[in-house]
Amino acid sequence: MHGKLGSVRTFSFIFTFIMMYLFWLLNSGVFEIFYMSLGLACALVVAYAFHSRFTLVKDYRHALKSLIRFAAYLPWITWQIILSNWDIVKRVLSPGMPIDPCIISFQSTLKSDIAMTTLGNSITLTPGTITIDIDYDGTFYVHSIAREPADSLLTTPPCEMAARVGYIFGESRKWN
């Protein structure tokens, strides 16, 4: 049993280190040896300090499956962001399209904090909508530039975005 716990902690440390270092590299944008070394040192310190408290990964096989599913999600969410940007451009340039801000709420079947956070961030990334709050029971509150951009979140069964996020983390069947 101790061996399995040790391997989970080792994986958690390595995973945390990789994520922190990638985060550093993406945010710094400077690829000089000094800064990359500084980022490496900071990522090691953060990974060491927090890997046992920040255990998002309890099973590395599940984490790898989620990572692959998330990679498959990225082109879809990127396309949604492009479509939302186009909608905003049309609304700004066309006086006939409504800009009528509203707040909607919908119930999600997502259970884990990481799945609900991913859905909330995905909603906020699409221009014209911002996740305002998420209740512990999975109720999302979203501000939208108009009712139409938020309508896809109100579909039943769960909206496509929630279904895709749920699939990433193994909380729902694959979307159709």
C-alpha cells in the first residue's frame, strides 16, 4: 500500500511541477537561460510545497485520460470562442442586433470542483458571456450580452459545453 501511495505522490509532484513550469513559460514569454532557470526553480519550490495539498491527480491513468480528452476539447472551445467573437462584432457593427444584457441560471450535473471550474472558465472565455457564480449544487449564474448567446446553456439535457467538460473528467458519457 505504501508503494502505491508513494507513486501517487511522486506523480502528483511531477504533474504539479510540469504544470507550474509550463504556466511560468507561457506567462513570461522570455526564453533566455536565466529566466527559464528561475522559472524552473520556482516551479520546483511550488511543486514541492503544494503537491501533497493540491492533489488534483489521485490516479495517473485517469489524469492521462482527462488530459487527452482536454486536448481534444481545445479545438472545439477555440471554435466556440471564434464564433462568439464574430457574434460580438456583428452586434457592435449592426444596430439591428440586440444588446440586451441579462443574467441566466442553469443547473449542471457536474460534481467535481475541477469540472465546474473548467465549465465556468469555458463560458467566460467565450465573448459575450461571463460566469458570475457557481453554487455548490452545480447551479451556474451567467451574465450575457443578450439572451441569444446564452440560450445554448439552457438546453436540456445538459448543454453541449457542459457535456463535453463532463466527458473530460469522466462525469458524463461522450457527447454526440
